[in-house]
Amino acid sequence: MEQLFLLSDNFMIKLPSTLSSENGAITIVYAIIFPALLAMVALALDGALMINRKARLADASSEAILAISAVDNRLVDSVAIDNNKQIAKDFVNYYLPNNQAEQLKVVVTSFDRTIEKGYIDYKIAISATLPTLLPLGHLGFSAFDRSVTVGNFDNNSGNARKFVTVISDPADYVFVVDFSDSMNSSYIDQGRVTTRLAMLKQVVREVISGNKNPDSQFAIVPFDIGVPFRIKDSVNTTSSYANKENEGGGELVGCSALYVPKPQYAPDKIDYNFWANKNISQKQYPLFNNSKNSIFYNLDRGRYFYYRFIVGKALNEDMGDLEDRGWCTLNSSAAAPMGLYTHSCEAQSAESIFTPANKLKIEEQYDNVTALLDTMRAAPTEERSSIANSLTIDYASTLKYDNLFGTEAIQEFIQPWAPNMYEYRAFTGMCQSATPLRTVSPRLSQSQAEEQMAATFTSARAQAFLIPLTTSSEEKTRLISDFAGMSAGGGTDSTIGLLRSVPVVAAGTNPKKVIIVISDGEDEIDPAIVADQFHSRGMCDVIKAGLKDEGLFASGKTGVVANTVEIHYVSINDNNNESRMAFWGKYCARGDDTTDQKQYTHTATNYSSLIETLVSIIGVETGFYIQDSQNGVDFPVTESEENVPLS
């Protein structure tokens, strides 16, 4: 009995430690949760893998259908069908290498609208059965089975539209393109964030590249408030800036406008290029005779600022260095009453404000210049920021054949590579797309703006510029490349762009002329007034008639007597679109006369609609991606579709 009690006591003593022991506990827990963990891992790994494979299959189908549309065999027979399937197989094997697919199904279908629309739609449906990494589904786990079938049926891939050349006649095409700042606006097109300008560049590249007629010529006329140009394309052959560079070896950037000024603002009364880089305080000193020395002091100060803070900083030189170059002269008696700033600067001595000829020019023209600037620097609500504004233009004279179709009425000047300030630029509002736009604001000081412009001075190059009609395939390729590198900025003046395009298209030698105005919105306030005046006076009818005029051809104003002239207006923004379309349709973008009811107004707010619009105007042979909703092909993917062997 005593032994029994001893055993009982020992048992009771050891019981707590036995019950509290953890040996083997984790094994039990792990055995319970392991299948669930394994299923979760399998589902995560294979799920991610399938998403990746589905995306790669979508890429393969998009690339394959574009290649198939380029071949364009129209599925005419079994050989054509087999060739298309082989193309698809090659792309799938590239995007899903190492024979990942156990089974592949391909069907290619076409929808031919070449007769009525000039294009054919192709669609490809691909499904692939692919192995999984952890095939646990067949064991009862919540995971994928041994293989999974993925396809491109719900992601807008595998669609392409092939445009076929339906317009065979060669033509001169001039794109008059809105380069205002709003063209930088972002929007989403086919799921991608882009800008209107980027979309336009892509479409123009594809349309011009797709035009197969070697005799067709293309030109670009970009506009904001003015039309920028490169010096090599200047029409003013006697200008002081011909074949010149800036002081650092960078390009000079030109700005132009075609119009006839009223007599007070005529080129013989205002040398626009001379005054473009001058610091003019027209409010403080409106009349030359009242403030002669102060005016010269102010002009001298502006040139000093340019050389010290732009040229000097760009070349890493101080005023002493610029004196050694002979570009600047120290003034010992500098003062406003003397008409001299601390230094007088000008690299080209003939351009100095102190030469006898230029002193006389300043004396004779200053009052006209201040009157011009009064029209431009009015209340902000009037926005007359162009030399060609509603108060300066002689409308009737501008529309005369000799002025409209020649180069004599093209006003040109060099826009300084400097901050967008009156101290540096007399005509600040013009051709802002052509240079980096650095305007002093609470976020950008004057010194910062000067430093930023100086940093790019030696490599200065126009960011947007007119490109005359191409004359070869090499020039066409260069046009596409140059256009792709352009930037937008500034306001909108469609009339200044259209007028400037006239001598450009007139120089071409094809009897068919096509001007295509592309814009994303309304003109600014004063340019809209100018547009009303020119359009209501029959500007577009004058352009069309002049291009067909034998007398202008005989005088050398045009390169050929045109037999067909079209002016199209393409809106890439549907805001206030109805009124703009009505305006252009009434006055300009229509048939040759009032009896011709044909309309050349178009709305194209995304990539696919814009390329379709331009293709309908120009006629090209090219292919591009479209969405399911745009494709005329509609078919189910069924088990009856033929499998494509993997090898």
C-alpha cells in the first residue's frame, strides 16, 4: 500500500510537467495547415505566371496581326491561311519560348472594306494550353490543374487595320499644325497616357511613311502666335542674319507671319528684325523726341543684359573677356542723360545701335514701334500679342495675289534665345514654341531664367520650325524625324498658320494641292477677330483660285497650275467643336465654290480616328492597331478551329 501511495505521489508530481510539454505540438499544427499553405503558394505562383503568359500572348497576337496585315493576303486560299497561322506561331514561340504551349489554337479573320472605306480589318484569336508549376488541382487542392488555357479574347489585342492606297494621284500636302501649349495636354488613348502632340507625331509619321507615291510632296507649317523657321529656310535673302549663328555657335531661331501691315507698320517704317531684340519701354518713353537719351540708355542696357547674362554665362566669360573679344565697350561716362549704359555691346558692329545708320533708324522708326507695341501690349483680355493683329493688318492688301502668293509680304525676325521678357524680346508673345519658354514668375526668378537659357545657348536649335515641301525620299524621312523632335508652346492663331502655308504649297509642282489644318481648339481672342475678318472676306476662296490661276504660274508665283485644291480642317478636341466645325465648313473647308456642298471638316480625338481621317485625305498603305469595338470582324472561338502544330 505504501508503494502504491508513492507511485500516486510521483504521478501527481510529474503530471503538470507532462501536460505542459510542447514536444510534437508544431508537427500537429503544421500537418493541419500545410495543405492550405501549399495550395496558396501554388495558386499565387501559377496565378502570377498565367497573368504574365496572358500578357505575353496578347503582345504576340498584336505583333502577329500587324505582320499579317502587312502581308495582306486576304485569306484567299488554304496556302494564305496556313501562312498566316505560321506567322502567328512564330510570334507565339518568340513570346512563349521553349515550347511552353502544349496546344495552340489560331484563327485569323478579315473584314474587307477596301471599296467603301479603303481598308481591310484583320483579327486574330489565339488560345494556348500551358503547363502549370504546381499542378495540385487534380489532387483536390484549391489550385490550378496540370495545364491552363489562356487567350487574347478580352483585352483588345489581335486587331489591325490595313489601309490600301486608293488615291494614286501625286499631290502637294501641307500640314498646318497647331503648336500651342494646349497640344501638350495629356489624355488616355487605348489605355495609354499620351499627349495630343505625341499622338499627332505618331499619326503623321505613319501616314507620310505609308504614302507610296514617290512624287507626292509633304510640308509642315507649325503655328502658335507666328510661324517659326530655321535660318536656312528664310525667305529674306538680304537679311543681316542670313547664314549666321548666335554668339555661342548655336542656331538662330526665326519667327514669321505673312500679312500686309497698315502703312504705319509697314516694313519700311519698322525693321522688325532690328527691333525684335530691343528693350523698349513704350509706356515710359512713348515718343522719341521727348526722351532721346533715355531711350538710347534703355536700348543700350538691354543689349548689355543679353551679353552679360546670356552670352557671357554661356561662354563662361565675364565682361572683361567680352571686351577682349571686341563685343563690348566700357563707357566711362555711362548715365541715362548721356544715352549710355555701363557697357555698349554688339558682336556684329554693323548691328550696334550707335552706328549712324542705326541711330537714324531709331530716330525715324521709334514712334512707329511704340505705336505697334501699344497694340500688342494692351489689356490682357484683348491678347493682341502678335505683330499681325486686328489693329495692324491691311486685310484687303494681304489677300491680293501678289502678296498672298509671294514672299515679299512675309515678315521675319529673329526671336532671341533669352527669357521671355520685354528686356530681351520686344515681341514676347510670338513663336513661343520655337525656344524654351522661360517666363519670370513667383516660381522662377529672372536670374534663374537667364541661367537656364544660357545653359543651352551654345546648342540652341529651333524646337519647332517650318519644313518646306520635300523633294525626295530622303527629305521625307528627314521631315518625319524633324517633326518627331518638335515641341509645342504659346497661343493659337490658325489664320497666321494658314496664310503662311500659301507660298509653301504654291511652290510645289503637283497639280493637286491639299492643305490640312490640324488644331485642338479655339484661336485666342484677337486672332479670332482676325480669323473672322479674313474668312468673311473669302480668304480660302482666294487661295484656291490663286493656285489655279495661270497668270500666277506665268509670273513664277506658283510652281504649277493646280487642277484640284482642298483645304481640310481637322479638330482633335471636341470641346466647342460644333461651332468651330460650322465656321470652317462655311468659309473654308468645303468644295471649290458655293455650289459644291462637299465638306472637309473632320473630328478625330484619338489615334485611330485621326489616322483614319488623314488616310482618307491622303491615301496610304499601312497597318495599325485598333480595338475590338472598331473591328468589323465578329466571330466566336470554337473547338472546330484548327490546331496549329507546335513544331
